[in-house]
Amino acid sequence: MIRKKNVSGVIRERLPQNILNILKQVGRVADELGYNAYVVGGFVRDLFLRHENLDIDLVIEGDAVTFARHYASRFQNVRVRVFQKFKTAVIIYPDDFKVDVATARTEYYETPGALPIVERSSLKMDLYRRDFTINTLAVKLNERHFGILIDYFGAQRDLKDGRISVLHNLSFVEDPSRVFRAIRFEQRFGFKITKLTANLIENAGRINFFDRLSGTRLFSELKLILMEENPIPAISRLAEFDLLKFIHPMLRYDANTTWLLDQIRGVLSWHDLLFLEDSYERWYVYFLGLIEPLKEEQLLELTRRLNMQTKFAETLLWAKGAADHTLFRLYQRENPSPKEIYYLLHELSTEFLLYMMAKTRREGSKKAISLFITQLRNVRPHLAGKDLLDMGYEPGPRYKRILQHLLDAHLDGQVQTKEDEIASVLRRFGPPTKD
Ligand code: CTP
């Protein structure tokens, strides 16, 4: 049964004014063309769950490309990017804010996991081809019906009861990546995958639909899971459904992995409290924790299965080896000096440092890495090439040696101020000579 109610009050109350304005403009432009326009999917779901989500997905009953072009022509500096083959477009605002526009469509897949074949259709068919009931809400935007909520598939009920449920039994056959989405949404919202949907997931595993899923898509779904605020319950759920083996057969969710992932979570919280602004890839640290059991040959297999870009794979293989090797060397040194710590760690990225800090069971090594992250990696001489020039030193390879000397002197605690540095340079390299 179709349930219709007006949610314009909720929209006004919960959305920022600029988003509300966009939705209204969309409705007016659709009216001019005689089209119906809806905002759909995750945006509407999150509106009801009170999760911030500003990814506007529009569905047009009509032609999305015509709509987008007409919309852009009505406002200054608004651009469109068109994907004619898919009958979709992106509206791009002057501040780079983007809105996706799709033609209401029926999609079918010639082979499972392939790109969809697209045909024009109605909103209902468009919503029916989607992954889960909770993603099938639509809000009409045309001026006269602004805010009418359309719920063909019981989405409000499932949102209220916290259920992740597919719309039909072939959902995972059409798109196996939805299995990972189901788990991600379940954990993100604290929902429960329904019994029927869980059976279909098990079935997908038994028949191995995932062989047909490209490495790129598999990796991107895994990444999305690892990007969740706390990905550990979702990883545990992947293991419960016995799905980790499709990423690599040797992945385990055993006591060691659980321990390491928990440590990673702790280390990331420690880091993020200290460095609010520091940007690094949180998901990557969890990824390193997850693939911890893999030996070098298996890591290579993983890079192939996930179709990793060559540069990314090379860095992963190199840094994983370097991190393990460095931990061993740290382990061997009872009380490493700051300079030793610096040179052991300075080539590793924040992600690998955090992974190592989580992985080591030795307090001394943890402290050394923490000292590097909080202090040593930021050590820089005050003097730069320009200052050496001002001091009268001829530019040349010597500059590198002088700056290196100053860095070491800082790490050894021999210099602190600029004056200390100048004195140290003069002592070590002698006064500048004029040729
Ligand atoms: N969708 C789908 N099957 C997929 C991926 C997406 O049916 N494999 C549909 C879903 O209905 C979803 C919409 O396409 O609502 C948009 O997908 P996406 O941008 O990934 O959506 P969100 O649901 O907003 O997820 P997230 O909150 O993670 O961005």
C-alpha cells in the first residue's frame, strides 16, 4: 500500500536553509518542464534518522539531462556534467556543492556484477531496483506537492523497527556488493539484518557470487566499511557470515585479529585527541590490522584480488615489510636515543606508525613511536638555505650536509635556538670562505 504524508515540516526543521532552497528550486524547475522531481535514498533515510547527510540524489520522472541543463540555465554559475549513456547528470554549484540527478529508471543486469542496462521508467520501478527498503523513501519536490513522502515498500516501518531488508530475492544476485552494504548499514545504525536477508547473504556466500565482483568494487566496499566510525563490529559480522575469505582465504577474525583491531581503535583515539587537524587515512590503519595474518605471497594475492593500483600496492608491500622490520629493530634496542628513533621511523607514514604502535606488545617500543609522532617528526632546524646564504656560505652540496648536521644536533639535544645553530655551524664547518 502506498502511504503518503507531508513531511515539509520535518524538512524545514532539520535541513540547513541552503539545502531547503535547492530542493525548492528543483521543484519549481521541474514544474516548468512538466516533470516530477523527487529527492530519494540515503538523504531521506538520514533525514528521518537525524543523521547529517547532504548528498542530494534526485530522481526525475522525465529526462534528467534536460532537467539538469534547464536548471543550470536558470542560475548563475551553475554547471552540469552529463552522463548521457546513463541518463544522469551532476549539477555543480559555484561553491562546488554537487547534486546528482537521475532519470527514473528500470535497471537490469545482463550478467550479475556487470554494469546495469538503463531504461526510462517511473519512480516506483526506480525505487524497486534499489538495495534495501530503508533506502526507498522519496520526497516529492514539485511546488504544489512539496514535502509529500512516498513510501512504496514499508521503509518507514523498517526504519522505525531497525530492519535491513532487501526488496526482492535477487537483490544480491544483481549486485553482490550489496552484501557489504547490508552489513555496513546494520552496524552503522544499530539495525538488524532480517532473517530472510541473512539467508540470502549466506546463500550468496555458498554459491560464491563474489567471484563476479570486480576487485575495484570489492575493495571500495571494504574501504567504506573500514571508514565507519567504528568498523570492528562490521568486520566481526563479515566473519560471522564467513565473508572474509572472499577478500582473502587466509583472513581470520580470531583472538589475535580482535586484539589488534581493538588496539588500533585505542591508538587512533589517542592520536585524534592529540592532533585534531592531522589528516590521515583511518580506514587504512584498520585495513593493516585486518590483513595482519597475511604473509608476503598472500599479500601479493590480495593486491591482485582487490585490483590495487600499482603504486598503492608497492607502497603497501614495502611499508608493511619496513614496519615489521622496524618493530624488530626497536625491540632489539633497550633504550634507543631520540636520534635512533628518528632514523628508524622517519620514512614511515602516519598510518604505518599507528599500526606499529597498536601492534607492538612492548611498552618501550610504544613509547618510542609515540615520542616520534608527538615530537621528533616535527623537529626542524631554524636555519634554512637562505640563512646560510646570509651567513656567507656559498650555495652547493654543503648546504645539505649543514642542514643534516643541524637536524642531528637538535635530535641529540645539542642545540635549541637559532643562535645555538649558528654557533654550531661555525664550529663544525668553519667560517664561510670567500673564493
Ligand atoms: N544503491 C543500490 N545498490 C548499490 C548501491 C547503491 O541500490 N549497490 C542505491 C541505494 O538505494 C542508495 C542509493 O543507491 O540509497 C545511493 O547510493 P549511495 O550514494 O551509496 O548511498 P547512501 O545510501 O546514501 O549510503 P551512504 O550513506 O554510505 O552514502
